[in-house]
Amino acid sequence: MKPLVAVCLAVLMPALALPLRAQQLVEGVLGDADIAVLVRQAIASDAARSAMSADSLGRAANVRPDVDVARDVRAVLEARLGKRLDGFSVTCKDGVVVLTGGAASDADAQLAVVLADAVPGARQVENRLTGSAAAGTPAAARAAAAPGPAKAGPFAFLTKDSLAAADVTVEVDKGVVRLRGIANSMRTKEMATATARLVSGVRSVVNAMDVRAASRSEDERLGKLIERRIEWSTEVLSSFTVEVDNGIARVSGTARHGPAERDEVVHLASTTQGILVVDDRIVVP
């Protein structure tokens, strides 16, 4: 029976070949620095769209909107490769990402393909970067990926349903992600963990974020403090309303003296100790 099993396996091997993304992960193309950037972008991008269970399901099912995929691919490439890509552009249609422009080397171009392919929602990547080869994941691309441990951040995020965090950092060591920062609820912490787990190359997630203790009296104190700081500022002449909810400062009103006045109000609110993020609802005529 053993020879027959061997023959069957030989016949089935082409059908069982790993898909491109799985091959890349097995070969270790995605370094810790790449994973750190991908995790940061995933959390920040999901927060911008209020990433809840429905959105996470959409990401896992590979049905994210093309505009979101293209935006995230561009953000990841800018953060990871920077000036090593020259005048590049990213488009996405039906999950197919197209990269055009120039690259400093073939290794950079091929690493760009690997990173784009790892962004949730990217079903396929067409490489039109000058002087690059889309197929394969050679040793040159692996060498371009910086070794771990790596770090991305700090950054802050706020969802539409009031999940917020500040001073968030992503540390990656051999595919193990550690999240640090201050979250305003356990639900926020769980969202960050669930989002990080969906990123290609992540082996496990350790969430060491602290959870801010909810206190209605503290929020009221912070709201009054921000209002006083605004009143005392010689650069702010308009009136604004401030409401603090679980570390989120929502500021509304009309900046009648232009964007500079709005920026000063946001600065005063964000630099008040105890505030995680500012929900800027100020209108500039």
C-alpha cells in the first residue's frame, strides 16, 4: 500500500500547493518590521471605519471596499519603504491591486508586492513597478525585510462608537505581536487584539494595553478644565462646547477666525492630562 500512497501523493501535490501568501509566510518573507507596520495600519484603518464584529467578518471574508484596500496598501508601502519607491501609485478593483511607478531595486519592488498582498482584502497583486519581477519571493526580498524585534507607533485611534486608545505601540518579535498603550475600555482592547490577529504573518497577539478606569466625575472635571483653558487662551475668541466621555473630548462649535483657531482648541484639549483622544466636531466657515 505504501507505493500506492506515494503515487497518490505525487499526483495530488500540485493541487495541494500552497497559495502565494502561504508560501511567502512559510519562507519568512514578511519580517517583523513589515508585520508591525501592517498591524498598525490594520488597527488605525479599522478604527476609522468603526471596526466591529461585522467589519472584522468582512475583512476575514476578503470583501473590504476597494478604496479601503488601496488606501491601506499605499499607507503600508509609504511607511515601510518610503523613498525607496518613486512616484508610485496604487489602484484596486474587485480586490485586484495594481502597483505602478519606480523602485530603487528589484528587491524593493518585490517586497512591495509581498506587503500589498498581505493587506486584508487584497486578492491579487499586479506588479507594474519599473524593473521588477512580480513572480516569486527570492532571497533578495527576504533580505529587504528588516529583522525583528520591530516597533511601530505610538499612535492613537477613535471609532465612531467611542472605542479609543492613546500611545499605542506595536512590538513584533518573530511574528509575536505585543500591543501597548491606554485603552478606554475592555471592548477597545478586544477590538485591537482581534484586528491584529487577522494580519498575515502574525503568530499570536499579547495585548498589554492598560484600560483607563471609567469615572463620570473625572470626565466632568476634565471637561471643565478644557473649557477654562480655552477661555484663558488669547488665541481663541470664539465659543466652544466641550464634553468628555470616558477619556474622549468632544469639542464642537464654530471657529469663526479660521483653521488656526480650530487647531489651537484641539491642541488645548489633546494636551490636557487624562484625555486620550479628541473628537473634533468644530466647523470652520
